[in-house]
Amino acid sequence: MRTRFAPSPTGPLHLGHAYAAILAHDMARQSGGEFLLRIEDIDQSRARPEWEEAILDDLHWLGLSWETPVLRQSDNLSAYASALDTLWAGDLLYPCSCTRRDIEAALIAPQEDASVTGPDGPVYPGTCRGRHCGGLPCSLMPRPEDRHLRLDIGAALGYLDHRVDAPDHGSCGLAFLETGPAHAGDVFTSGNDFETRIGDVVLARRDMETSYHLSVVIDDAAQGITHVTRGDDLFAATAIHVLLQRLLGLSTPIYHHHRLIRDAAGKRLAKRDDARSIGKYRDEGASPADIRAMVGL
Ligand code: GLU
């Protein structure tokens, strides 16, 4: 068993992160496996070395230990570029110039269906979908106004359906589970919700040359992660990750989606909620055992 914790150094570690990290760590330790750490710093406009330092310090303080070296995503951009090339050659990507405002405007146009929220916000209405390059070698984002590379979900599902060597891909539909632990196998059980509830997600942004979805899939495979523990809020994202693994011929880890840690008002914790940061609790004299107790471990 090999598990990981993959924080983004864009803010302090809070109780929700501590819960995910401790779960993954303990799961590995209890089975004699390995626990890895990965710094997810592809968004260089928000990542800060001082947050990375503070996160490592909090994790050490919590009593966690991990294998070295620690993978930093900003050092791995060539691996993401090569995955994009593979998807591009399969004619599964297209360049997109839509701004957030363009998407919102398209979604309120009378001919469009009511907007649905997917894992990354409103489901993309497909405005730029006609801009495939037929997999021909060409610049991935040819026009200066191109902002993103999107995965054509319909083409991706068709590609898997027509690939004779696709192992056990089933119908590639998507069953949403509301809460609780889920196995990746549950993600692809029935229906065609994928196109309507997830849509053509962004796989690369011009300013970071990759995306969370692409990088996390490449790195979990590169690091040989067998079990991923993450919050219930990432359940729809997991569906994208399983789809990408199938498209790229990567193996799928077992996903355990855990409950979210909420504040007293029931609101899920966010990085900006400094009040719940581990550093704050440490300053107030809490012990690592207190933190475990606070998250119900
Ligand atoms: N960097 C992501 C986060 O902090 C990792 C989530 C995951 O893939 O498990 O939310």
C-alpha cells in the first residue's frame, strides 16, 4: 500500500487537511506501506515557499513522517506536457478562448439548458468545441486569445468505447454518490451523466501549462499511489481522474472519499478560515492528540 497527502502551498493547513493527512498516513503505517508527500504548486501565482514550510512543519508536529524525496509538481511540467501531447494526438483536446464571463453569458442564453455546476464550476457549454485540429501536429494553443485546453468528454468516451484494448471500461457513465466511502469502480457504473454533469473540463491553462486534474493523475501514477484518501467534495473530480487514467493507460488507485470537517455552523473549512488553522491551535497550546480528537480520530 502506498498513500499520499498532496497539499497546495497556498495557505495554512487546517483541520480538514490534517484529517486527510492523518488518515492517509495511518492507513499506510497500519499496513506496513508507504506514505508520500507531494507539493501541488502548479499555480505559481498563489503558491508561496513560506506556506510550504509551514505545512511541512505542521505535518512534522502532528507526528507524521514520509518518504523522500518529496515531489514538487512545478518540477514535473514536462510529464504533463507529454500527457497533453498524447491526448492531443488522439484528437481529444481543443483550444478554448472563453472567459468566465463568456461562459456565464452562454449559459443564460435562452437556447441553452439550465446551467449545471460541475467539479470546476458551471458545466462548459461547448462554445469552442468545433475547434479540434484533428490530432494534427500544431501548436496546442494556436491563437494568443486561447486560454485553455479542454478535454472533449464526448470524444473521450467514444474513444474508450471504440478501443479494443480498453480493459473493462464498462459503459463509462457516472453514478454520483452523495456521501461516504466510494471505490473508483463505482464511478463508472451507469448512465451518461458525464457529459451533462461534468462537461469538457480544462486540462491545461496557458499560464500554468497543466491543471489540477491532469497533474494529479500523472503524479499519482508516477509515484505508484495505490490508495487515495480525499474529501467527499472531490468525488466528481475523481470521475475525471478515472477517465484520464483510462485514456492515458494508467492504473486506477482505490479512492476513499472521507467526510468533510465542518465548522460549528456546518460550513466546510477553507484555507482562508485561518481561525481553524493548525498553527492557530498550536499557538493556543493544543497537542497533536487534541487535533486527532477534534477530527474524530
Ligand atoms: N492539492 C489538492 C488539495 O489540496 C489535492 C487533493 C487530492 O487530489 O487529493 O485539495
